[in-house]
Amino acid sequence: MCQAVAEMREIERQEGRQEADRRTARNMLKRGEPLETIAEVLELPVETIKAWEEEACATV
């Protein structure tokens, strides 16, 4: 049971981190920062930032 709770907390932590990274990327994109810079700051692949940018454009 304790292992299951620990795994759930880890998943929640990862999801929270991803949402924070998405918000940061979105704000940096609004400021005109290059994708490469955003990827470097967030320590993520450029492809991830591109996908998030495309998602944001599709929902607007």
C-alpha cells in the first residue's frame, strides 16, 4: 500500500512539473524567445516545446 501511495505522489509531482514547464514555455513564447532557448532553460527537447507550441495554437 505504501508503495502505491509513493508511486501516485511521484506521478502527481511529475504532472505538476510538466504543467509548470508548459506555463513557462508559453510565457517565453509570448515574449518571443526562440524554441532552442526555451528548451535549454527547461532542459527539454526542442521537439517537446514545438509540440506544446502547436497545442497552444490549436486551442486559440
